Amino acid sequence: MTGPAKRVAPIPTPLNREVEYLDVQRSPTVLCYGVGVDSTALLIELVSQGRKPDLVLTADPGAEKPETYAYLDLMRDWMKQRDIEFHVVRYVTKRFKNYPPYADLAGSLLTNGCLPSIAFGRSSCSLKYKAAPQESFIKTWKPAIDAWARGDKVIRYIGYDAGKRDSQRYSHAVTIEDPLFDNSYPLRLWGWDREACENRIRAEGLPVPPKSSCVFCTAMKPDEVRALPDYWLRMIVLIEARAAPRLRTVEGLWRRATRTRPGRMTDFIRTEKLLPEADIEAIIASAPTSLVRFQEQASHQPVEARPTLETWLERFHTQDGRITA
Ligand code: SF4
């Protein structure tokens, strides 16, 4: 007589590291919410399936578009109504050497006279200002600490969709072994591309969010730059003017000119008359010099007595870039 057939354990392959639906109850779940189309659709659908994440985190580099912050407020309320734990996290610079203290990625670029690493084809700005603060928060989150203590991993939901571009990112991400996290890509299991995500958001009665990125990111499209408020247009001109003396391999935030746009966003802002020509010239002529002088004066004071970069930026914006001291 033969007994019941024995269950054969599946042979481990990289894909077996995907977390199956039935497993999600055993470990705490975190959604890294980027406020874009994919992660918004993912959040909505997980909740509607009764798989509410235990924690939702958004990393704020301090330079998202105003529409993205408005959308974040909308989703903050949406999550609150569903009793979802949600936090905005930020990378906090602690060591300023001799520089005036600054608070965000734009401050770092202006202080160091550089462009975000994405402009050079690297991704350390995203790792530092988005991935790292989320991981730091999770490392202090009790459900994660308890899970790691009993040998489990935290399940991290990532909103890569089933489209071509995210498929490439997924192919790379899935090869990376993480001792603390099991990454889960539900949109891919559902076969949802960008359009399916947009439809799911609309079906929830919510507007489709704008593409989220820093306003000075190389990934910004010309139409997105056109829509920026003067505050950020002036900041872009300032960032490129401040970094210009050190640029060797790229022309500006858009790297190099293409058929559809110049390498410098400043040139685009000028050609499109998004700011008055005189304001652009004034920023380029006086602001970087004024900023460096401000930094030098601050460097003689102990860090707790130094004026912050914010104090200089307030003067820069109230004087439309015509700043000389
Ligand atoms: S959005 Fe762009 S500039 Fe901002 S952190 Fe990410 S890659 Fe860097």
C-alpha cells in the first residue's frame, strides 16, 4: 500500500526569492512609497486585497515638485483613513566640515559646487537621499527588529511594474541578496504595466500622480521644467552656475545636448524665457561668488554659531539672484 505522495520542496532559483502571497503574514511588510504612479497603484491594490503594509515610508530629498508634495498630502489622508502607519524620512547630514549647515540635497549641491550624481550616470544621490534614510528608519522599527531577532526577514514591497524599463531594473535588483529584506514585486506578479497602474488609481477615485523626481534631476523632461515655479528655476540656474567651474565630462544637469534639449537646463530656461534674461545673468554673475564668500566667512566660526545655508538662500530668493554679499 502506498501512502500519500510526499511534497517535494521546490528547487531554489533566484525567482523563488519572490515572496508568495501565502507567506506575507509571517513577516512585517514595508512599502517604499515613491509617490509615483507605480507605488501608488501598488499601495491601493494591496490595501484592497486585505494586505495592508505594516509600514509605508517616503524618502524626501527636499526637492520634489510642488505637485508631488500636494499628492503626498492627499495620500497621507488616504492612508490615515485606513489606519496605515506612514512616515516621511530624510537623510540628515551631520558633519559639515567648515561649511554652513544645510538641510537637503539642493543644499549639498550648492555647498559642494557639484551636480547630483545622476548627471554623471551614477545613482549615489538616490542611494543616499532615498534608500539610506528608509533603511535607517526600518532598523529602528520594532517589528523589524523582532523579525530579525527570530531569524526572519522584513518583506519590502517595491513598485516595479511589468513594463520594459522596470523589467531591466528588476532583472538587476533580483540578483542582489539582502540579509535583512526579502523584496517583493507584486505589480510584476499581476502583470501590471504603467497604464494598468494608472487605471487602478483612477478606479479608486484618485487622480494619477505626476512623475516624482527632484526638480533638478537629469530625468526631468522639458515639459516638467516648463511647469516649475520661479523658485526652482532660479535654483536650477544657481546649481549649474555654482558647479560650472568643476564640470569636465558633462555640460550641465541634462549632461550633454541632444536633438530635443541642451545639456544645461539653464540654456533651456533662457531659450524658453521661463525667467527674465536679466535675472539669469544676475544669478550667474554674482550668486556663486556671493555664496562662496558666505561659506568662507562661516568657516571661521564654530559649527553651532555658523549661519545656515538657508539664511543665504532667503536673501538669494528675495533679491531675485542679485545677491552680492
Ligand atoms: S530623483 Fe534624481 S536627483 Fe533626486 S535623488 Fe533620485 S536620481 Fe538623484
